[in-house]
Amino acid sequence: MAYTPEQKYKLFEIIFQKIEDGSSLRKALIEVKLPAVTFYEWIDNDEPKAKQYARACEARAETIVDEILDLADTMNADMYLDDNGNAQLDGAAIQRSKLQVDTRKWLVGKLNPKKYGDKVDVTSGGDKISSAPTAINIGIVKPPEEV
């Protein structure tokens, strides 16, 4: 299908907004009924749109971080009332929340590893750190001779 420039512009705006809101590209493309190959062809031929797509992906990582905080702070499903009206912990709901947080933490570390990755180099200024152990020369100190 041929798209007019106006249609392409509108599709880009919708797709980028969905990505910024936390959606995957795949899901956004399915929702707007645009083949992935078409999207990638458009991006490859339009540097400003490629940059806008990269910014949308960065914004998605920030949205996911916000979701992590929301999930961690939400406790409404952690408890339930049993048949006797006693409050009980819902272990399955707690584990599900933990899985959701852990999955998002992993994903955001992959989407923006410099900012959210597990390995942060705070000592070398980005230079490669040698893995070889450093030799330490320890001299033996003799006690002073008695006078």
C-alpha cells in the first residue's frame, strides 16, 4: 500500500507516542496495522525520524522505570479477606508483582544499559580496567637492634 506523506507523518506520531507510553515497537505496529518491514524502510530513509524513534525508545525506558515504582508501591493485591473475614497475605500476587518488577528492571537495563545497566564503571573514566592482579611489595620490617 502506498502512503501519502501526511499518512506517514500521522503513523509515525502514533507509533512514537505508543513507544513513549511503554509499548513495544511490535505491538505499536500491530495496532496501526503497519508491516515492520515498511516501518524499518521508512526509518532507514529518514534520519530525522530515525532520531525521533531513538528518542521515543529512550522515553520508553523512563516510562518503564515509572512503572517499576508504581508496581513496587502498589499493595492493594497483597492482602485478601478469607472466609472468616481475616486478612491474609496473597503470596501469588506478591510473587507476580515481584516478577513484573524484575522483568522491567531487566528490560530497562537492556534498553538503556549506560543509565540502568548492572555494570557501572565509576573508577576508570571508561578506560579498560586490567583484570591482572596488582603486585604489592611488602618489605619485612626488622625490629630495631638493642643498644
